[in-house]
Amino acid sequence: MDLSQPLVRVLVTGSANGKLIEFFKAVNKINTKYGPFDFLLCVGDLFDETNEKDLTSLLANEITVPIESYFMRGKNPLPTKIKELIETKDGEVCRNLKYLGEYGSIRTTHGVKIAFAGGSPESSDINISSVDILVSHQWPKGITRFSQKNLEKDGSRRLSYDFGSQCISDIAINTKPRYHFATEAKIFYEREPYMNAPDPTEKMENMMAIETRIYPTWFIGLAEVANPEKHKWYYGFNLVPLSRLGNFHQFEIPGNKTTILRPLIIYVKYAKFLATGSKIVLLVKNVTRKDIERPTCEQKGHYFEQCPLRKPIAKPCWFCLRNPQLEKHMVLSVASEIYMAVAKGGLIDTTNELVSPIVPGGGHVLIISLAHYETFFQAPPDINLKMLEEIENYKNGLRTMYKHFGADLLTYQVSIQGGWHHAHIQAIPIPLKYSSKNIKNKFIEEAKAAGWAFDEAPAENPDMSNFRVELPDQQILSYNFKKSRKFDQQFGRKVIAKLLGCPDRASWKACALEETKEREDRDHFMAAFKEFDFTLKETILRSM
């Protein structure tokens, strides 16, 4: 895997519908604020033949295309003038703006493989597999099936499970994109990732060959540019192209993944999962519609997810920013892959009128992944790299701020495999009088009393659950354990509470505050942290 080269930064937008002046002005603003991006993908309808003014301005070079940009055909045919330019200038319309084509694939100068299917294709025969990005006007048929997201169009009616194109579904199955963007529904929709299966016609020589061909796809639907409902119409992300990862790169399986796309496409293939140790193997076989149309109650006529006897879906995650019940007043700072929030029921007491907390607002905060992963390991490699960078930026800012107030940074995290856990790190200010040696001894002592010991040589193992402490001197204490072991997730807080002489604050529930006080603590902390917040100093893309 070659990670010596910088990440490729990609910006993708929905249909501009001929509003070229407004569109490229907005793109320039996004690129200036959040970029620079390496290239732009214009999905859907960039042009509209009825908007003659904007089209003329573009062709007269009166509109600046700020970055290398590619466009496709959306629902409507391209304007006649654009067709003529494409034919005479080998796909180039003006400086920085090129036509992908109606159907096929390309590889950019950055090594990114892109497959594209404009309009309403009738063939799924794109002669390429394992692409970085697939762009299409139409949505793949069945993409909302098995998703736990309550997707609604125009805020009134749920999209049918049959919405979309069977042909685009087939193309997605064949090309196995890591990211798939489409515009047909004219709304923003970021689906949970689904897992891809190897091509059943390929001959696999060994199990490793199968395992290394399995990776997730993120499907993102984009709204139209400048839509009145203000649905999100652009999406930016960092990418390590597949060409750099090598043939046997092992992708992490996301914690919030759903089943692969094949069972979603009723008339194609059906796949089932077989557990083999810590890995997942997918076997593909031909079946009929009735084999899939079988709910929990064994009565025909409806699908599994529609069955009244189906077990209820897990409760919404309290750390996911898209959860409408999230207490967003606790959020302090948002980067591209990580955000920071005030800890609910913080360990540091801020209610004592006689003794003020050493750090304004208490200083107990959480560093949390934006997307839902059970552990930070489960993010794709390019996203994981960005996550680690942003985590360190937040920690460095906290460390510098805490020292300004006579404290140092102590962090701990519990990473649980196989549960409804959202990856996050607890960050707590510790007065400078407590040495790293004393803190380490306290943790070792309490671990022994609990019947376990920290690993002698801390090693990160993505197949194990883990408890991890980073001391003020940045020494690491780590304990790997199987997910079957019951581990006290409040262990770290209990140890620190004893260390600071406040064992009565070992439970966050006992320390919960009224919202008015939470907002007050948040404001005090934000004012003190402002000069140390890297998101306010740099231009960071937000993908939320």
C-alpha cells in the first residue's frame, strides 16, 4: 500500500440545471473555504438548453471554472452547442471542464478510477470492476432496502423500495464502487455502507483472495444546486485510490454496514454470510423471488423488513449528529471526520460556588467520529488517516489549553466490537500535581483489583475490543479483550474519580446537569478553547 502520496481531495455536486454562473461561483467559494480540491465531479444535469445566457457566458470564458472538473449527462440530453464542442475538442468544453461521456470509465491523473452512466442506460456492461467512484443520474433500484434511515422525499412520502433503475443496480454490482453518487431523487441521502461480494464467476485460488475483494460502498444521493428546500447538493471527501492500495489490501468492515447490494436486487443474485472466525465470507447463488420474499412470520406476501414480527430496530445512537434527538447544544467543534462535544454529566464539578473548576466549563470533553463506527479502525483507510490526524489536532489543542490553566491531558477510550457502540475518546484535564507515574500506578492497581492486567506490549488489534489510556506524558496503557468478556465501560472514569478524590462522581448519571447549566459550561469552555481550536484556524471540509 503506497500512502506516501497525498490524499486525493474530491468534490461532488448535484444537478446545476444550467445555473452556471451561480454554480461555479458557489464551487469557487467551497473550494476556497474547504479546499483546495483536486477535482470536481458534476453529477446529473450541469446544463439546461433554455438558459442561453449562462451557457453563452461559459463558452465566452466569462465564467471561471476554478478547478479541474468533469461532467456527465443527466436526465436530459446535452445542449447542441455542448455536443458540437465535445466532438471537435475531444470532450473539452472550456478550460478545466471536460465531458466524461455517456457511459464508460476513465482513470484520472491522480489514479482515481471513475465509472459513469448518464441518462437511462439499458446495458450494464461497463468493462471495469473495482472502481473508486461511480456516478449516475438514476438511483440503483432497491438501494433503500435494509436501510434503517427514514428516507422521505419532499418531506411527505417514503421512497418506494422499487424506486430507481435495475440497470444501475447491475452496474453497481459489476463495478463495486467505493462511492456511488446519483441525483434522480433530488434529495440528499447518505446511506449506511453496504458490503460488496466478489464476482461469482471469478475463480478464487484461496480464501485470502476472497476476503481481500470484499469492501464497502457508500451511496450518496445529491440534491439540486440551490434548491429551495436547502437539501445538501455537494459532498467532499478524501480518497486513497484503489490503485495505491494494492491487490491484497484488507478493508475494515464498517460497524454500521448493511448486507450487500445483491439481496436488494430481487431478480439478480442472492448472497448469504458465513462466519469463519473473525472474517466474513460471502457466497453467491441463484435463487428465485420467493426465496427472498420470506418474512420472519413465514407468511408470503411481504418482505422481511415489513414483517410485523420483525424485531424492533436498535435505538438511535446518541452520538450520531443526524439523530434528531441528539443534544446538539453539547457540540463544541466539528471537523471533517471528527467532532468534539461536552461530556454529559462531566467528571469535573462545575456547580460548587466556592471552588471554580481549574479549566473553564470543567474541561471534560468527548472526541467523537462523525460517521457511526464501532471503533476508529472500522473506517476506510483514507478516512481513518484523516480521523487520526484530526484526533491528534484536537488533543494537541486540548493539551496546550489545559497547560495554560495548570492541568494536563489524560484520555481514555473503550472500543467495543460487535455492539451498538460509537467510537469516541474521553478527554479530561488533570492537575499538574498528578504525575504520569502516579496515574499509571493507580490504573494498574485498579485493573488488578478488577481481575485483569494491562498488556505488557500494547498493540492495536482491530479484531479485538480494547481499553486504552493515554497518560499526560503520552505513554499508552492498553488492554485487549474478546467481545464476549464483560468489561466495565465506566472503569476509566471510576479510576480518575478516585484519583482526584471525588469517587462520588464516578457515574455520569449522578452528575447530569440541567440544560441551562450545560449551555453555560459549554460557552465558558468554547471561549477558552477558541484560540486552540484547529478548525477555526484551518479550512476544513465538513461532510455532515
